[in-house]
Amino acid sequence: MKLNSVTIYLYSLLLAISFLWGSFVAYKKAIESHFEEVRILDTVVLSGFWSFVFGRVMYVLLNPGTFWGNWPRVFFLRNYPGLSHWGLLLGIFLAVWLATRKQKGQVFDLLDLAGLGLTGGMVIYFAGLVFSGSVFAVGAAVASLVVFSLLWKGEQEYRTYEWYKNKKTQARSGFITGVALSYYGLAHFAWQMASPDRKLVGIMADLLLFAGGWVIVYSRSGRSLSDDLKLIKRHGRKKE
């Protein structure tokens, strides 16, 4: 695809559109939640910058055969395009940390918004891949839309979930963050399994992210491991 003699790689364009849509989703929800508009816009800009930097750096590190000994290729995006989705994710987290480093209590408040943007962007990303002829992308796009819709609605309600806040009078933020990360890991795990050039390291990383997301949900809830273990033991004794 060429516009005014400039080659535009459709994959990179798809990533850009997905990021912009995800940023819009996060921005809209942030305004509804009464965050400062300037602060959110700064976070979006930082996310875009650091996601690109880390995405490129991690892609280079994961493809040493292409770049090792030929480091100028790192900057030749036209001839050697590529971004790592792990770097993109890391860039978003860094941007949120930088935006909240003086208000540490708001880290998960902002990460919840980023989680909504992440799942919203995944809808566009997988929907775009449908046009490449990928059968898997159809199911992934539908699944992402369902997850995004549930999280969009759940963002206003999850603090009232009894199982989440348990005995606490007020639930902590972080539920959306954990679920979004778990789904991100699960989606990429399924993508890896459907790919002929699957890599064990990537599969393990996806599974760890899936599990880690639920660890975040549990750790941010009002539940405690000791109380839940006692409850399980008590339930087991009743069955006996």
C-alpha cells in the first residue's frame, strides 16, 4: 500500500489504529470518572511513546539474527519493520507508573482505565486481522468484543461485587486490570497455539500473564488466603 510514494505497512497501521481507539476508550472513561483531562492526555502521549520504544527494542532483542552485528537496521523501520506486543504492554505500564508516581494510591485506578483501553484496542486489532484471511481472528475479535463489553459495564459495578469486596466496606480498584491482563495472555496463548511457528518461551509467558492477572484480582480483592483456606477446610469436613 502506497500513499504519496510512502510505503505504509498495514500491520503497523493496524497497531496504530488499535492504539488510538484504545486511547479514546480509556480517555472517555477517565473523563466520566472525573480524572484531570490534561493528566490523561499526557498519559496517552507517554503510552504511545514508550510503547513504541519498548516494542521496537524487544522486537530487536527477540530477533538477534536480523539485527545482531547490523545495529543500524534498528532504525530502518521501512526495510526491517516490527514491534513486540510485550514491549507495547510494558510501555503502557511505564507510562501509567510515571503518571502516578506522586500519587501511588491511584496506580490501579489508572491501570483499570488502561485495561479497558487494552481490550478495546484488541477488538480493533483482531477485527483488522480478519481481512488478512485469518480464521482464528474472527473468533478472537468476537471474544474480545464480549470481554470488552463486560469490562465496560463491570467497571461501574465491580466494587459492589460481594465476592470481590468480601468483608471490606469499600472495594479497591484493580479488578479490571487483572481481568484485562489475563484475557490478553489467554488471547495471545491461543494465537500462539494456532500459529505454525509457535515458541515455547512465548507460550510460557502468555500462561504466566494469564495466571498473574488473576493473582492481581485476588490480591486486590477483600479476600485473604488464610480465610479462604479455612473455608475450604471447613467445607471439606462437612462433606466427610
